[in-house]
Amino acid sequence: MVKFRLRLFPCEKLFPSATLLCLFLFLAGCTNSYTVKVDSLSDFSASSNGPYWIEPGNPQTSPNDLLFREVARLLEPVFAARGYAIAQSRSDARNIARVSYWESPPRTIVETGTEYDYKTFVDWEGEAHQVYVEEPTITSYTVYTANLRIEGYAGMDKNAVQIWRTSASTSSLTPDFRTMLARMIPALQGTLGTHTDGMRSFEIQLEDNDKIRIEDTTDSYW
């Protein structure tokens, strides 16, 4: 199985400045580490020459949609790192990159456990005693998941052939879909348009020196 090496990236090279501050604040808040899963397929026999035109893959989504435009901007450095040029107009493009994103239905997780404590009680003579007790506990929380898929096509017409497809997902305890989309971008560095030999799991961590640490933790999941 292919193992992706640990990578460190300066944050400013991964994200446009417009969304960088929001991402920093999120990572520096509740957690500075999270997991992104990536699955990428590539047709080794096919190749693409020339720049890509990035267009929405979601039905009824306009190229002028603000969220689509933000995701497209976030993907620009990922395309550049892969060596894929991005066309400024459709007429200048030779290939299509179709971007889709969606939310999975929220999942509620219920966990049971046991809480151990000492309780004080007073007997009939008024004397206090401490007794070791076990009490069952039930906790629940909701998990929200965002999904991102980028598909590469060689050609610009209806007969364009899909030559690669990269999918990513991440989960959070807060229903912030826009932030979850941004959090997936670092894991696409080095995986976009490649063949990952199945699902890969990456741990993303913001270091104290403002670098993003990306580690392939796939083996720990098997």
C-alpha cells in the first residue's frame, strides 16, 4: 500500500488570504487537529494537456454562487501544486474540473458508561459515612460530515472523458459546513488527481510556527 509521507506546509501557501484568518481562528479554538479522508482514482492511460476550467458539479449551482467561488479559490494552490493550470475563461481551457460538495445527514452517537464516585450518607444515629458507588451514564452528541469531490475531464464537450476523480470528507461536532470544506483542502495537497489505492486518512494539525502538518495515518485505521 502506498504511504504518503508526512508533510509541512506554510499556511499562506495553502489558503487565499480572504479565508485564512477564519480558518486560523477555527483551528486555534476548540481543536487544532482533525482527520480528513481522501479517495482518489486516476486513469493512468489518459493524460490532460492545457489548463482546466473549474465549474460547479452540483445541480442548480451557478458559477457565480459565492460558496462555489470560495471553494474554487481554495483549490487554486492545490491545482498549482499538481501542475494543473487554471484557465481564466472557458474559451481558454482544454479540460474541465467539476467541483461538487454536499452535507451527509447528521449522525447522533450515544455512548454509555459508568461514573465512579464517593457518596456521603448519614445513618440513623447521625453519623456520616462515605460509600463508593457506581452510577451508569449516558451521553450523546451529533456528528456533522462534509463531502467534497473534484472530477477531471479531458476535453470540453459532452464527450469529455473523466481521467481522474478525487473525493474527500471530514467530520465535526459543529454544523459549520463552510469551515469543514476549507479544512479538507490541505489533505488534497499531493492527492488531487492521483491514485490513492483506496481510502486514505490524514491527520491535519496546525503547528505553533504557523505551518500545517499533514500525516498519513491510514495504517492506524486498519
